[in-house]
Amino acid sequence: FNKESGKAVEEFKLRVSYIPANPPSPVPEEPEEVSSPRASSVLENGHQNRSLFDAVSRSLEEPNEKSSEAWSLISKLTEEKSSALQQNQKLRQELAWSLISKLTEEKSSALQQNQKLRQELDIMRKEISKSRAGGFSLLIVVLVGLIGILAGYFVK
């Protein structure tokens, strides 16, 4: 393998993995060191040839049954998965609605408490203004006292 000028050659390493068959093979296997006279006797003997044919035909029928079972299991699992997803979605919606209602209740409670505090503040302001308006201020008392002293000097 020679690289020509102007051409790019890239090397790739490939990984090969061996995966054995899951179930044992339904076809009876001969040992790898089979002698040819025995193989010819299997072919000549009709009974052994017939049993081999039956075993192969059964092995071909079983995968169809297994595949139909597998498809039914797959469809059942798919239905269960979709049902679980729908239940999950329903639970999420219920949780969202419960959280929304809880937050709405908390908001209304906070607004009511805020309104109550504002009313109490207004009442306190009115009480403070009444106490100041109803009494005499210190400045007025001092001025009246000074006027009284001056009037006493002039009268004497």
C-alpha cells in the first residue's frame, strides 16, 4: 500500500467484538472434527434425516411464536409507558394547580394583613392628631403667662 503524492491516506483502527448467540442454537451441530463417512451415513439414513428436518422446522416455527410474544410484550410495555407518562403529566398538572392555589391563598392573606396594618396605622395617626389638637401647646401656655406678667406690671 503506497501513498501517492498529493493523496491523503488515513488509518483507522477497527474494533471487533464477538457476541455469542443468546439461546443455544436449535439446530443440532456436529462436532467440528466430523469425518466424512459419518456425515454420509446421516444423509443416507432417512430416519435421522427426517428428525433433523423436524428439528429445523420446529426451530423456524419457535422464533415466529417468540417474535409474536415479543411483539405483544413490546406493545404492552409501550402502552404501560404511555399510561405512566400520562399519569406523570396528570400528577404534574395537579401539583401545579395545588401550588398555584396555595400561592394565591398566601397572596390574598398577605394583602389582607397589609390592609389591616394600613387601617391600624390610620387609626394611630388619628389618635395622635386628636391628642395634639385637644390639648394646649407649651408655647401658648408660655405666651399667656408672659402676657399676664406684663399686665400685672402695668396695673400696679
